[in-house]
Amino acid sequence: MPVISFIVTFLYWQLLIGLISLFSVNFTPQFKLQNMAEVILMPRLSDTMTEGVIAAWHKKVGDKVKKGELLAEIETDKATMELESYKDGTLLHIGGEKGSKIQVDDLLAILGNPGEDISKLTTGKPATGGKPDMQKPVTKETDTPDKAEGDVPPAKDSLSMDLSKMEEVVLMPRLSDTMTEGVIAAWHKKVGDTVKKGEVLADIETDKATMELESYKNGKLLYQGAKEGQKIAVNDLLCIIGEEGNLDVNAIVNAAKGGSKPEVKSEKSEASQAQGQKEATTQTQTNSQESSQSSNSGGRIKASPLAKKLAQEKGIDLSRVQGSGDNGRITKNDIDNFKPVEKAATAQPSAKSTSQPIISGQEGHRDIDNSQIRKVIAKRLGESKFSAPHFYLTMEINMDNAMTARAQMNEVSDVKISFNDMVVKAAAMALRKHPAVNSSWMGDFIRQYQHIHVGVAVAIEEGLIVPVIRFADQKTLSQIAAESKELAGKARNKKLQPNEFSGNTFTVSNLGMMDIEEFTAIINPPDSAIMAVGRIKEVVVRKGEGFGVTNVMKITLSCDHRSVDGAVGASFLQTFKKYMENPVTMLV
């Protein structure tokens, strides 16, 4: 019996030890995994995005979040997009409040279990949007140059500021996919003005359009990074909006300039120098007025559109005209009263004694600063013409049936359908059958697009812009007509948004309304082809045993030979011709 009791006791303890080991192996790692918080970084939501603005939080700190639920709305450089959670948990930390900016790959939020220690994950950043502590001194030692009299010493923490995370700082946004800098076309607010959220701050001239920049917060405009006509690079300091007295503007300006003197002081010194020069030259003021320019600091001549037109018609150099309007603006009366021949007449008094007629004309020229749009047009089309081997295919299309069909469709359509709308529709449907034309040369490969976005070239005062009709092959002629008219109007009024003039896979350029019979167009990158459309004209042709009149239109397809071969382009034009000469097939 003692032996049996010993064996039972031994087996009991062995079984108990085995159970303890099993529980320690199976449950200990799971407990550790459950306490690991998940860090969510600001994602790159577009190919050109460098930072995102928190448009709205749909969860607050402490709320439970399920996988797939909406966390926040992120405003990128192209659109406002929804960000969903990819795991379950509790929202423990947010990287910025509503309206704050967060760089791509910086801390956006932390999900985990309630009460979990996340101090190591936040790295000391506040949960209120990452505003820098402007009162905290910088411990890093730096060499300080000798301070001149009247200089403002740079703020100690100016070099440590992350301006992109300060709600009060407005940086120059990237308003198009190719934009590298913007020109201040106009300020709608001046320093000291109260600004409300949604009000227009300034008009920014980009490489593609002039766009309105709205304020995303309330406050007072404390600083402007540039005057009208001056350039600011993307992500450089544009302006500061905040509460007066609560912000060290000089420190922010120093940080933006890498520790240089605030621009406020440099403006004062420039003003004092200008005052000294003014006092020294008061005796020669009358002579200098004849050659003074009515321009701002950026060198642009301020003149009304009518004054510019009259000056061009009369051959008057605007730089020699003294403006009488606001801030030296040249008006119609200034042009009408301008007398450029007086100086020439006094310089040659002996000419009156000769019998030869006096020629009052004078040689001259006017240098016009290139706008951002003009610079980019020159750069991109120059690159296209000299890097892409162009070849051209011209075809003549009988437009009799198209003219009849258009008249019938306009009887029932709410929107007037133009011939260009029919060209866009026919080209889009032909692209669907010839995807090789709907492509881009990418260097190591050719990218064929599954979607069809047709760009329509629109002439504006500064040059050319190409609004895009997206998914043109899937839209009716009435929808294309309405969208074309809306986009063309926005283009001429400089109201186009970035997503409305980017993403084209094919382009149509039409000069038929200007009585151009045919022309060749330069390919609009990144497209592989562009179609140039001429006017519709009547020609005499042989019909049966006699002669008759028919309407024809010439089109020329410019192709990039790297991605589109001659036979491919020709086949595309044959399909396009079938649609245009039998428009009813486009409705099937």
C-alpha cells in the first residue's frame, strides 16, 4: 500500500507540473501581443503629396475603433480623402488637432488598449497637433555673429521650429502636379486684417492657372511672405495667421529663412534708404518721371486691360508712361494724353528747315515677363518636341452626316452639342478599340491606360491650358457638351481646380473656329498622341455623272514614335473616321 500511495502522489504532481507549463507557454505571448500599441503614420495619399491637413476627426481620444471604421478626413494637395482604421482598438493619441498639418510618414495616431503606456511612441510630442513650444529654450550651442545696432537678434528656438506643424503658418501649397513655385497675383487681405475661415487670402498664379487660396482658420493676418508679383517656392512661408501677441512672428520668419534677419526689419532699412535717395534727388524728379515705370516690386507694369490694348495699338512703351491711378496704375487717360514725340522734336530742331517730310515714328520694344503658365508651356512642349520623335498622319473626313446628325440632336438636347464634342466622343471610342494610342512612354516600359481621359486645349490670355473630360468614352454627347462648356468657362476665368486639368491620356486641339484648315500640334506630355482639328469647308466633288458640294474636315494626328507605330496610328484614324462619318454608331 505505501508503494501504491507513493506512485499515485508522484503521478499527481507530474500532471500538475505539465498543466502549469502548458498554460505558461500558450498564454504568456498572447498577453504581450495584446499590449503592443499600433502606430499610424500619415500615409502618402497622392503621388505629389508631402503633407496632409486634418480636415476632421471622426473619433476622439478614448473612443473604441473597429477595423474599417472612419478615423479621419485628410486634406491632400489634390483632394480630401477618408482614412479608415485597419485594426481594432482604442484611440490613445492623435498627432494633430483639426486644421493642423502633418508631414507624410509622421505620427498621425496611436491605437491600443486603454491605459497602455505610449510615452515612448509619442517621443514627447503633444497630442494637440504637434505645435512647437515657442517658450522652450534650445540647448544646442550655436555661433552668434556680432550684433549690429538696430538688428533684431534671432529667436533662440527659431532654428528648431517645424513650420509645417504650426497651425498659424501657411506654406505655399502645391496646386498642380508640376508646380515648383507660385507667383502672388493679388492679396485680398493685408497685414492686420481679420481673416475668417473660408475667406479668400490671395490669388496664386501657378504654372497652369491662377487659383484662389482660401484660409482654413480664423485669426489676424500677421505676416505676408511676398508682395504682389513676387515668387514663393512650394512649401516656403506664404503668410502667418494667428492672434496678435500670442505669436513670435520674427522667430517664425527667422526659422523660415534659416536664421536670417526678419524681413520686417529689412523692409524698414530699404524704406530709409529709399527716403534718403528721394531727398537727394528732388531737383531731378521732373526728368526722372518720364522714364519711371508704373510697376510693383516684382517689375510688373500696372495698367488696366484697356490701357494695355490702346498702348499696343499706338505702339507706346508702357514703361515710359506715368500712371495716374491707384499705386501708379496706368489708365486710358494716361495713354490718351501721352506725347512721346516732344523729346525727339526738341533733339532735332534743324529738321524743320529741310524740305524732307518729318517721320514722327520711333523704334522701340517692350519686354514682357513670362508668366508661370508660359514658362511651363515652353519647358514641357520643348521637352516633348525635342525628346519625343513626332510623326504626323493627316486624314480628310466627310462631315455631311455629322452635320445632319448634330442638327437633329440639338433639337432634343438640353445642351448645344458642338462638332468638337463629337470629335471628343469619337476619339474616346476609337481609343477604346486601340489602347496602344492611349498610352505613355515611361522610359523602361510603356504604360497603357485602362481609363480614357480626353484633354481639350483651351486658349487663355496667358497661353494654353488643357481641361480634362474624364471617362469620355462612357459619357453621352450631351454630358460631354455640358462638361466642356463648364471647364472652358472655368479655364478662362482662372477657376480650374488641379484635378480638372491633370490626368489626360489623349488630347484634342481644335482651331477650326478660327478658320484654320489644317495644322500639326505638339504632343502634350505624358500623352503619346494629340489630334489637331481643322475647319469644315465645302469642296466640289464628283457625284454620279455630275458634280456636287460636300463638307470635309481635315485632322492631323501627332504621334510619339517610341510608343505608337505608324500602322497603329493609321488604324486609330480609320476607326475615328467611321464614327465621325456615321455618328449613329457612337450611340450604340
